[in-house]
Amino acid sequence: MTMNTLSNPLARRLFLHKHALGTAPSGTGKGADLAGLIEQIGFVQVDSIRTVARAHDLILFARRQNYRPPALKNLLEKDRLMFEHWTHDASIIPAQFFPHWRHRFNRDADTLGKDWQRWFRIGYEDQFETILTHIRDGGPVTCSDVGQDEPRSKGGWWDWHPSKTALEWLWRTGQLSISGRNNFQKIYDLTERVIPDAYRGDVPTQAAHLDWACTQAMNRLGFATAAELSAFWAAVSITDARAWCERALREGRIIQLAVAGADGNLRPSFAWPDVMKAAQDLPPAPPRIRILSPFDPALRDRARAERLFGFFYRIEVFVPQAKRQYGYYVFPVLEGEKVIGRIDAKAFRDENCLRVQGFWPETGVTMGKGRMARLEDALQRLARFADCDVVAWGDGWLRC
């Protein structure tokens, strides 16, 4: 039986609409509007680098021009409509999904034990009850508040002091939750004091959890392989996702189709039965230029982004400066439904200035007056978001 083929332009359009990048960035950017946006895209990755703004804030700003960071802080720390934990990385997640993270807590308790005993200093397990009692009696803590008499190191995560390791272990396994951050430092509290009662009920069965993970991933991807469904939340194995796809296909819940990449190659994928009509009915994305976080959910799966957009991207934070092709922290630039380049920009708040240190258009992209004007508008918006008034262009900033 011949599979339907989803053209590359329609695949990109569907994918961007699913990720809230297919429409103009309107909305209040706070309260219920912001909560609904995060639920639509599934989660927002957290990252500490702030050359312009932190990743989670840039992700939301790209979709809501009225968004400002205090709105997310309110959802997390006041309204408790979000919680912070792991997907493929540390992320901010809608609180109603918390019951499904109970499976992750149990899994991590089983699988991380041997690795952590090998990676970290001995003694962290001895601190579990001490820390839980300390928090229960004295309230939330940061890693600076515990293990005061333990040796401290300036090394990386592998050289945490035992009490810091214990805090992270208790968080990864669900006994503690992040109640907030202070200067980006995590504040830990008992989970029952952070997660609302409504979301701490029964744990879904394994079957219900698998169906939820794959269904919700498909809703947000539009089309996917079993591996992509597995990777979306990092909540179920590829083997389990593949079994879900086989069963859903037999039951007629999903279909197989071929998705065309930017290079014309076809990739077999799964989708909901109405995918072709859904994609055809979507309006084109507006031609607005948006400067995206390197961790934007539309691009975090680098292989998928390369197939769909023909955009090869690797972050160079950990690459020695002399070996970098572009820069330390370079932002992808989206125009409508195409990635047109990448830009190296940094906010110098003490100088009230966002400096553009380089822009690299993609092959075949020409920077005419209209496109340059849209890029300048996007940079001005980004500068204001980063609390800067001026955009400064470095010498030789356009690199073809």
C-alpha cells in the first residue's frame, strides 16, 4: 500500500504551528496565557547561560513579545502551575503532568544508583535523612545551606560535596522539589509542600503512562518516528515506543506516511490519520524574523531540525575558542518557515548595548533591504528584552 507523502513545506509548517511559531507572537505572556503556551509546546528547557537572556526566557519571548521573566516565576513559585524536573534535560513542565514523573522518579532511583556511586564522593547516601529532617523542620534550603562542614571544591558537578549530591538525588527521585530559584540557585523543599495536592494522587499504570507519553509527544510533533516519540519527554524507552506505534497502527489510531526533508529525501514516520488535511488547512507562518534560543524546542532535536530545515547547528560553548566555526553562543534566526542564518550577539547591560558580533546567512539567503529591516527589528526587540536600548554592529558583522 502506497504511503501518503507530506511535502517539506507542509511538514515545516505543521511542525512550527505545533511549536507555537506558526502565528504572530501575540498574547499577554503571563498567567493563563503563558501556562497554556507552555502546555502547548510541552515543556521549556532551563539553561543558565545568559549572554543575552536565559534559554527558557528566550523560548517564551520568541512566542510572546509581551513575556517577561517574572511571569514565569509567578507560575512556578506562586501559582504552582509548573514544576521543574528533567525531560531530556532540566525543564519547566506543567504541574498536571507531575503524576507521570513518578515513573521517572522510580526509574532514576533504580538506574542512577550505580553511576552516582561511581561518579560522586562517598557519603552522600548518609545525608538523606539528615537533609529531609532539616528541611521538614527548618524549611527550604539551597546547596549553600547544607554540608557546611564538608570539603568544598571549585570543580564541576562530579565534585559536589556529599550534601549537595544528596539534595540532587532526593530531587531526582521525587522526595524533594524545586520551590524556586535565587540568582539561579535551586531552592529545595519537600515535594508535598511544592506540588499541589491535586497532582500528587495515584500513579498512572505503566500502560497508561506509555500511552500518555506517546500520544502527547505525537500531539506536539505532528509526525514522528518511534525514536522521536521516545525522545520527546525521555519518559519511555524506544522499545516501548515502537510497541506503542505497532499497536496504535493496528488499531487504526495512527497512520504511516513519508515526510519529505529539505533535501528531498523521504523519511517514514507515524502521524494521526488527519495529518494531511491538518497541515493543508494551516495558514503560512508570518514572515516575521525571530531570534531563537539554541535550546528552542523546535530545534533541540538537531537531527530533525537538519532534516526539516536543512539547518546544521551545533552549540560551541564547550569548543575551544580557536576551533569555533561561529561563536560561543550563536542564535538560530527563523524567518517565517525557514531558518535563514545564525547570529552572534551579546548583551552588555553596563553599557546599555546589545552587540552583534557576527551574522552568517544560510546558503542561498540574500540580505536585501526588506530582510535586513526585519532582522534589525528583531534585534531591537531582543535588545529591549535584554534591558538594552542600543544595538551595536561590529566591524565586518555580516559573514557570507
